[in-house]
Amino acid sequence: MTSRKTSSGYFALPLSRLFVATSLSVLAACGGGGDTGNNSNVNNASETGSSGAKGGSIPSSASAFISSIFLQSGGTGYVSFVSSKNTSSQYTGVASEQLSISTASSTVFNEQTSAVIGQYSATLARQTIVTAAGDFSTLGLGNDIQMFDQDLTGFTFGLGGSADVFRATLASSDVSGQSISGVATDADGGVAHALATDTAAMPGGSIRYLTQITASAPVLVVQSGAVASSQTLAQLQQQFGGTVATLGDVSYLTGMSENAPASAYAQLNVGVYAATYAVAGQSVPITLLAGTDIAFNQIASSFIVQELKSHAAEL
């Protein structure tokens, strides 16, 4: 096999040291721990991206569109929410995560995590992005994203140093005047839980983004934080059918019967992992922030934070 490329920086690991997950805590009282797999302060942002990769050249009109949303100073903001549970499935905390760029010419993102209520504990699962050019290890964090081509609806990007094998398409909607309990959400349900009885109306200028991530080239997204099967690809094929093929230096199995536990499996080194195979235009299990495809502008997110804090006891 060829050597595997990984993102450099403090949270990148060689594939020989894959781990299941990394947990950290964010204390609302002291603003501790950012969602980057280390124990630094919560307002943790990277200026260069974890891989140091450079993005593509950007047409001025497209750059203006991206800057109008993501520019750290002057953009309208792109903020998601995330919550955590304990082993008893009780919610323990909520945090906000903002994705931004430092300058209009930036092609790498900064991700900033801020505690909102309770004690938020993030669990990060490693993924491996497999392309025709190689394999790239990532925790899927916002500051591991490198932008390439941009247009007036979104941008292509790579993760962990990969080429631009993904595309983010942003669709915005004005949610001004709508009940906050019908607007605010996160992937794990903690925000909706805390605001279930809140009938306050979203303020004027509130925007919600729905972001769709699709492949822009053949790609395998491998859930490489934990081995999914002790069986080989050949044994899985015998059990569930499907076709074994190769992308880059990685063998994978797709097209299995509906009762297969995963849509695809990939073999990395000696391990077999659950995966998703996609070609251009197909959806992939990747989000820009917080495991959700929903984000808000600064007006909306600030109001959601305000209301969450008033309902902190209801978490």
C-alpha cells in the first residue's frame, strides 16, 4: 500500500493509531475546552487549517458571497448548536459552534466553540477520507476544512488535506417572527428539549441555513474510529452480496442487501470499517459543524443563546 496522508497538527493521528473517540468537557461557568480534541480554552481557532493546505483561487463575486456569511469581522455569521448527554441519556450541556474565515481571501476555516448552558462534553469520532489520490485522516472539525472553488451558492472543499472532493450548498430562509421552539435545533435534541415551552418569536433579520454536503468526485467516507466487523470483505460479501472494488489503495464493498448493517465497508490496513461510498452529486455523511446541517446567522444565534440561558434549569 502507498503511504497514507493525514492532516498535521495536534489532533491528527496516523492510521496505525486510530481511536474510537475523544471526549472533553466545556464548563459554562469557566468557558473551558474547545471542540478540537485537546484541553485548550473554548475559544479555540485555527488560522491555517490542520493540514496547512491551500485552497483554490476565488472569483470576486463568489468571494463576496462567502465573505458576507463567514467573514469573522463583518460577516452575518454561521453558527450551529450541539448538545451532549451522560451515560443515563440525560442532557448535560449545550454549546455553540461558529465557522468563520479570517479574511476575504482565506481558504481555510476557523471553528470556535463556546459554552452556552450546563457542561457540554464533545465526543469526536475519526473519519478517513479515501480518494483516488490517497487517504486522509480527520476528526471532521471546521478548522480541518480547506475551500477551493466558490460560487454564489456554496463552495467545494477538502478535509484533512484532501483535494476538493466535497461540495457545500447553502440554502437560506428567513425565520423572523417564527416561534423559537420551532426553529432552534441541534443534532442531539438538547436545544429543542431546553426550549420546548419557549414561545418567543425570532427577531427580525433571523436567518437559518440548510447546508447540503455532496461528493464532487468518487469518495469513501470511512468511520475509522472503530472497527465495524471482524469479518473480511470477502466474508461480508458472501453474507450480504455486493461488489468489491478499489478506490486509490483501499478495497471496499458496496451494493449489499438491505439487511447489511452498513451501506458499505472499507478495509484500512487490517481493519474493516463501516463506510459510505459516493460519486459526484450524491450526499455524504459530513457536516460543516456540530453534526447538523442547520446553522444560523448571528442575529438568530444570539437570540437562541439568550433564550437557552433563560431556560438553563430545564436542560
